[in-house]
Amino acid sequence: MSVRIAPSILAADFANLERDILEVASADLLHVDVMDAHFVPNLSIGLPVVKRLAEVSPLPLDVHLMIEDPDRWAPRYAESGAASVTFHIEAAQNARRCAADIRSTGARAAVAIKPATPADAVMGLLGEVDMVLVMTVEPGFGGQAFMPETLPKLAALKASAQRTDTALWLQVDGGITIQTAPEAVAAGADTLVAGSSVFGPADRERAVQALRDACQP
Ligand code: DX5
Ligand code: ZN
């Protein structure tokens, strides 16, 4: 299976989001980082912007919620046109119900773990989510260095999903470049978020292709 590439608009030009999104139309998903300045020490965008992005994006929206109280907010993002909504296990009160609420809208549900959170924290949820996001940097900011010590969690999650015959996507987010992407894929990732390495270069289409090429066996 070829990997899915999800450019993160955190590294795009916030004054020209539609223009920048159209430049990455050859990718698979559009990664949208929502931050509340509480769960992470940074603030980005919220529901009104996500709604408009869903209307103009040629790619399905992959919304990554780095917010407190996802139990309350995640279903609202799912109803706002996101194809997939990811919440953090560290922030959820009732992860099982949160995932079910997202899925009840027709969106895919995903759960994320920070670098210090073990894979075991989400093992019991694998049948109830469509994707697990293993953060490969501390959430909050783009442009940080990839943390290879997070990668063994992917193999553990993959093995568990295979044992139980669960169709599960495994996503990595943070510091993904043509150098680190092959490492993440070798460790079990199939869905790669990339901010700086896609929106940094002037030719974004080429940057998406370069990531795909880097992951070819
Ligand atoms: C970080 C965000 C990432 C970020 C990745 O908290 O979740 O999606 O945009 O940026 P890069 O690819 O620059 O590390
Ligand atoms: Zn993200």
C-alpha cells in the first residue's frame, strides 16, 4: 500500500489558505491543526475557519484537535465537514464515547498520543477508532525536530490491530521530511503529516511527490 500524505496547513500562509491548499491538491488529506492555548501553548484556528476550509478544500479534512474538552467539541468539528477528527487521549474524559460521537456523524474517528504517552493508553480503543496518531514531536508547534524514540509505539499498535483484525490507519505528525518519512513508514506508519517540509519549499506539488518517492520501498 502506498502511504497517504497529509500536508499540515499550520505551515501554510494563513492570509492565503485557499491558494496554498490548491497547491497541495495532489496529496491525500488536508491536515488542520486546532489549538486552544490550554492543551498546548499555542492558538490556531477554530470552527468557523474549519467550516470554510471544508467548503473550498479539494482534499478531505483531517482535523487534529489539540484542545481541552474534546468530548464537547470533537462532534462539532465532525459535523462541520471534517472527514476525520482526531482527539488527544490525554484530554478526553470518555474516549470511547468521544469516538462514537464522532463516528455517529459519518466522520472517521482518531485518537492521538503525545510522545510521553505509551501506546498502551489507546490499546483498548483500537476497535473503536479508525486511526491512531502517534505524535513524533511535542504537540503545539511546527518546525520541530522528529523524535525517533516514539516509533516503537507504531509497531506495537500495528501488531495489536493485526491480531484483532482491525482496519486501523497509523499516522505520524511532527518533523516529517524526506529523511524521516522512510523511518516512520518502516516502523508501521501509513499516513504522514508534513507541515514545514511541504509548505516550506516554493514548489509544494513537488514536495508532496518527494515525500511519496522517499517512502517507496
Ligand atoms: C504540531 C502539529 C503538526 C505540525 C507539524 O503540533 O500537530 O501538525 O503542523 O509541523 P512540521 O511538519 O513542521 O513538524
Ligand atoms: Zn497536527
